[in-house]
Amino acid sequence: MNVPETRQSSIVVAIRVRPFTSMEKTRLVIRKIVDCVDDRMLIFDPADRNSNATNKFSSQRRRHGGEIKFVFDKLFDETSSQARVYKETTSPLLDSVLDGFNSTVFAYGATGCGKTYTVSGTPSQPGIIFLAMEELFNKITDLKDEKDFEISLSYLEIYNERIRDLLKPETPSKRLVIREDTQNHIKVANLSYHHPNTVEDVMDLVVQGNINRTTSPTEANEVSSRSHAVLQIHIMQTNKLVDLTSQHTFATLSIIDLAGSERAAATRNRGIRLHEGANINRSLLALGNCINALCLNDGSRSCHIPYRDSKLTRLLKFSLGGNCKTVMIVCISPSSSHYDETLNTLKYANRAKEI
């Protein structure tokens, strides 16, 4: 079997396949459409699983050209634990953050494929936020004799192209304006900042923010996130040694739970939900356009990157094209009921590898 070559990229792309839901397991017409070959390669719609396929899914397979092989930086199958996903995607970023590099993790995928579970987790299976902050505070404790640290945190959502402060929701959206300073830092004016001292403080703020986050039931997910949630941990450190030339080192770790990409036909949205879905897809399309432009911008020629097409891409400007370490965790369903969404998500992720 020939494995396609992957070239050096500035973004690590990891795929996480969620398990079948209890409802999916009871439906005989549903089949598995993702085969994880190893920890990097998967086959979409493998041929050997189609011998008993229904006419509906056989026609889907013919329409899309049969099985497709994808290779990514990391691949996590249905049995992968939260700890393993964290250790192999986000944990390596923490040393970079403490060295002064901005780092970003964002979860992407269709509605109902496990993005919020991967990012926030549950009390018994904590997600990336808890595990990252636990390790970060441990590293800070180990360095306390050498450096002073100041941690600040902000948590916002982008809903219908409006920014909301999840930790101070009474702030009017029109006051939350994205600005770029002379040091190429993206800031949101009038956003509230908080100063946690422990991982428990962080999780209390995240829980508070998630309560204020916009969710609504759709056909695809009873608690579908209708907004992009952006948690940013800002770390400023100063050497304790007396040195007139010592400077502050400042870096930001961003953890972003994107709203689910979706088709109206799959979610059966109408009215307000349909309008939300259009804005969700608009910002994700803008993100895709930025990814496409970054792929074309190979250094030998300049290419306009349309960051200003949405508030999401403006916030992510220096997470995608700047001096930043970035990980994209792409969550997909193995179920044939998500056939088109899974294929489109894999194609999107495959394109992101080329940034």
C-alpha cells in the first residue's frame, strides 16, 4: 500500500474519530465508513465494507469515487482516551508557550462529532482545557524560583458575527471591538480579564462561561454549540535575577471550540436555527478561504489572505499565518449517517496540512 507523502507544515492536523452513539448502534442501516489503518492513515468508505451496503450508500460511494486514503500528522480512533489526545496534540505546545511563542489549539468538525467533549470533557474524563492548565501550573511551580508569572484569562464567543464576553455577558456586543496593535497583537477592546491561581479557578471560569454560551437543539445534536468559543490564557513571565536588561516574555495559549459545520438538510434547521447555521458556515467558509490562500502563498509569490471576511478569522490571524504553533483537532463521525459531513471535513483537514 502506497502512503502519500506529507510535506512540512506550520500546522499539526490531528483526526479524532468518535465512537458510535447508542442510537447509531441500534440502527441496522448504519455502517462504518472510516477505517483507521494506523496512527496516521485512515481510509474513508473502505471497499471491503460495502459488500452489504444499501443502495443509498452504494450510490453515495459511486458519486464520491469510492474509497479515499488520507494521511494526517496524528490519528486517534474510537478507543483513544482524552489523556492520549491531549498528550500527543496539546502538551508539546506548553514548552513553546513558556518560551514566548503563541500557541493555538482548535477543534473543528460537524455538529455532534465530539468537539466540545474533546475540549471541555466531563468531570470523569476531563478535556484539553483542564489537562493543559494542570500541566501549565505544574510547570510554573517548577520554575517559581527562577521566574515570576502572571496569568490572565479571557473567554468569548462569536455568535451570528457578534462577539459576546462569556464571563461578563452584560457587556454590549457593540463595545467588544477587535483591534490590532503595533506589536501585531489581536485584542478585543472592553473584554474582561481574570486572574486564576489554580487549575480549579480556571475550570470554574470555564464552567461559568459555558453556561452563558449559546446552544440550541438541532436534529443532529440536542445541545449543539451555535457559536465559536475562544478561551485565551495569557502568560507574562519575568526573570527573578537582577538584570537591568531583562524583559517581560509574553505569550498566549488559545483553545478554540468551533461551532459545528453543518448542512441545513442534515440538521433540518428552520427560522432562527437556519440563520445561525448560515452565519456558522459563513465564518467557517472564511476560515477555509484563509487556509486556501495560505496554501497558495508559498513565499515565492504574495497572496491576499482574507482575514477580514469574518470576526473568527480576524481573531485567528496570527494563529494561522503568524509566528505561532498551531494544532487543529478535527473530530469526525464513523457513521454512514454523516457520510457527506465526514468526507467534507476530511477534505478540509487535508487542505489545512498544506499551510
